[in-house]
Amino acid sequence: MSEGSARILEEAYRLMPGGVSSPARSFRAVGVPPLVLARGRGPRVWDAEGREFIDYLMAFGPLILGHAHPRVVEAVTEAAAQGTAFGATTALEVELARLICQALPAVEMVRFVNSGTEATMSAVRLARAYTGRAKVVKFEGCYHGHADGLLARAGSGVATLSLPDSPGVPPAYAQETIVLPYNDLTAVEEAFRRHGEEIAAVIVEPVAANMGVVPPIPGFLEGLRRLTAQYGALLIFDEVVTGFRLCYGGAQTLYGVPPDLTCLGKVIGGGLPVGAYGGRREIMSLVAPEGPVYQAGTLSGNPLAMAAGIATLRLLQEAHAYARLEALAARLEEGLQEAVARAQVPATVQRVGSMLTLFFTPQAVRNYAAARACDTQRFARFFARMLERGVLLPPSQFEAWFLSLAHGEEEVAHTLEAALKALQGL
Ligand code: PMP
């Protein structure tokens, strides 16, 4: 690392815990100093020294069009010139709400918030209010933001740093969360048999992306739909990652399973801070001021974020956007599988749409226990070697690589060449 980044990092460590504003950025699990990034364009980023990287971190998911897409930059610039916040309804907000409700079959009304964490926290509150019950079922290795009750055995940075469930969460909160293995419908059936009358909701990442990419096994989501309906609990799909990522209508369209409530974030803000939760009118009508469930936000529905989101969704509506993502991601997946086989490294590639993970384990990963069995030291060496070759991966075994519409054959070819070299003798 040259001096510019080193100086910035030194000050960052002094002024901010771990030198970061979010733990997953710290590179702790990969044993190299974190990057200080200065600029991004399309599929690439540049650090403070001007070193260039092909980016698969992609800001942890929002940038489905790539960095600084001209139409998004233009939309944000235009919105900023009109005023950055009002504390009142704007046409932009209504427009993004309309696009979301048209796209997602299970969303009739939506409330904007500022992050995915707020979306899941608010959806759980709403589910509890609607059902008059307290308990929530979540799955090991799924991450739903950092609200108290949802941190139990969470994926993402909590998994990366091997943290126990966070101190500071009162036991009384944690007791209301039932944590089960992902893809294990029998465990869910058992939980409902024992606690059916007390369970307000099941919250799930319909494709898990925070223990690495783990798809639902056939019947899992359908089973959750059936059991929640049978016991009068709500099914919450946390589509913060998958919404507008896997296809325009999200995982609920891809798998044909309609949840009661949907949480969104990332892509719907086009890289600006945003989140949202929505669902059937009958449930959403309980949200204040229409109903008694309180939830609010000074900057919620912020015009800059709304403008970026609208520009992004409009571009995603253009012909073949998802087919292009799928084709390129399939090419990357196949190439990585070939490289793994040639280098004779025990590893498995798992992909759904434009997100994938190279797991350093020979078996398919179906749940958190299997993800945890990966060789994270090997991942760390792989990450460092890829970085040396100009490819920035998410800095953890337990995160998804994201492709964007700005990635092309050239980037994938460079990545595969780098991957083959990095995997050899790993
Ligand atoms: N849900 C999921 C599935 C996520 O991946 C994340 C963040 N990566 C969140 C919720 C929380 O979103 P935020 O970081 O915007 O609070």
C-alpha cells in the first residue's frame, strides 16, 4: 500500500471504530489492509493511489448498473438542484412506489425507509401488531440488518468476524427469536407445532446471500408459505438483496411464492441510502398514520434516493437486462468451475442470477453449518491473490459476488485468467 491510503487509514482507525462505518468493510477476515476507494465507473473502482480493480463487491449489491451510471448521476444531480429534502410527499416518491407495486406481485402498498435494517425491523413490528403475537422465526446465516431481535446467528459481517450474538441485545428480545437451519422445513414444522400460537412471522432471505449464495431447495419457500398460512403467521421475504436483482419481480416472482410482507433496499435506491417494506393493503393499512403501528423517518423517501431508484428501475425495464446479466454470470460461473477443476482445489461455485459465491468446500452448501465448514484461510489467500491481479471480491467467504450490467466479456475474461492463477497452488 502506498502512502496516500496508509495516511487515510491511520486517521480512519483513530477516528472510527475499526476505521470503517460498517464492519464488513474492514477486510479483517482476509488479512490485508482495507482499500481506500476514491472513484468508480462502470465495473471498475480506483483506490486513493489510482490502482484499478474490476469490482465484484459492487457496494454489497445496490449497483446493478455499475458505478456512476450516467443516467443515475444525471437523475441525482437534477433532483439535488430542486432541493435535497422536504419533509413532505414528493412526486418522485410516488413514482418509485408505483414502480415497486407494479413489479412485485405481493406488494400493494409500500413505506420507504433509509436502510434495509429499518425495513426488516419495521416489517417485524408490523407483523407482530397484525398477529398480536411476539415470536419471530429466522434462519441461521441469514442477515436481516442489525435490529436487536434479528442479530441472532446472523450472516454477513457477524459471520465474517465470527462474533457471538451481539452483546447489548437484552435476553428478553433474543428470546422472542427462534433460529432454525436454512432449508430445513422439518425444523420449521416442529417449531410451529411447539409455538404455533405465538409465532408472528417467519422472516427469510428467499435466496440467502449473507452466508455466501445459498439457494432455497425445492419446496422450502413453498413449505414456509403453507406453514405460515396454516398457523396464521406472516411470511416476510427479505428481498433487500434479491429484489430487482434476480429478476425484475424479485425472488417472489422467480420462485412463484408470494410473501405477506416484502423488505427492500439496495437496488431500489440505485446506490443511495434507501429501504422499503410493503405488502397487502390490509396489512400495510396498520402503519401510521393510517393505522396505529408507529414508524417514521426524517429523510425517508429522500428525493435523491428516489430519483436514483427510479432511474435504475427504468433501465432495468429495458429489453434483455436480466438475460444479459444471466448470460454473463453463467459464463463467470462456468469459467470459475473450470478453473477450480484445473487447479484441483476443493471448491464449489453457487450462483443464482447475477450473484455467486466460490465456496472453499467440495460439497454443495445448503445451510450455514455447511458454509461455516469452508476453508476461510484459503479464501483469504485467494482474495489477496485476486486483489494483486486487479480483481476486487467481497472481503469474506460469506458474501456474494455481484455482477452488474456494466460488466462485460472483457472483465469476465480478465477475472477468469486471474482466478486460474490465484487458485493454482492455493
Ligand atoms: N437484509 C439483507 C438480506 C441484507 O443483505 C442486508 C444488508 N446487507 C440488510 C437486510 C440490511 O440492510 P442495510 O445494510 O441497508 O441496513
